[in-house]
Amino acid sequence: QVQLVESGGGLVQAGGSLRLSCAASRSIFSINTMGWYRQAPGKQRELVATITSAGSTNYVDSVKGRFTISRDNTKNTVYLQMNSLKLEDTAVYYCNYRVDWSGARLDYWGQGTQVTVSS
């Protein structure tokens, strides 16, 4: 089992910045992907950004150039630096830890942290 603890959400004005952190209790496999997803009211959960243990990143188009994902493998921690926040970034942000191995996939999720962007 992997437990994920998120922090850093809150209320911020449009144009402001926030930094989310997510610490995994342990790493069950050295090759893994950590990432952030978000879910706004009435919408499906969507991928925001992911980063592999090797450092490869992927972003949804709507956050490219504004958000930066990074990780510290020594601390099993992933970060999401969010700049130039927009009203439409308001959502609950969930941390994800994923392992793909021999055709099987393991997914672990954090409890979610609220990000609210105000005008």
C-alpha cells in the first residue's frame, strides 16, 4: 500500500500562484509515475500533469506554460507549481501514484486538496 498526503491548496486570486505537494509513504517500485489530476464541480476528473521516475513530464494543454510538475525521488514527493492561476483552475486536485508492471496497473490516490481561484 502507498499512502499519499497532499498539501498546499487554498484560496488565491486570479493571476496568483500556489504550490501543491504530495508525499508518498513509500515507493513500491522504482519505476513509477506520479501526477496530479483535478475535478471541478459537475465535471469529470482530468489529468493535469504527470512525471515519471526518470523525469519525463506531460501536461494537459490548458496548463502548459503556467504549471510545472517536479519530484524528489529521495523523498517520494511530487510538486505542482501553479502560476498565473485562472478561475477555471478551481477544482479539487488529487495526487496519483501509478505503477505499470507486467501488464498490471496499480493506482493510488490522495484525499484531494481544494484549490479555489477568485476574481
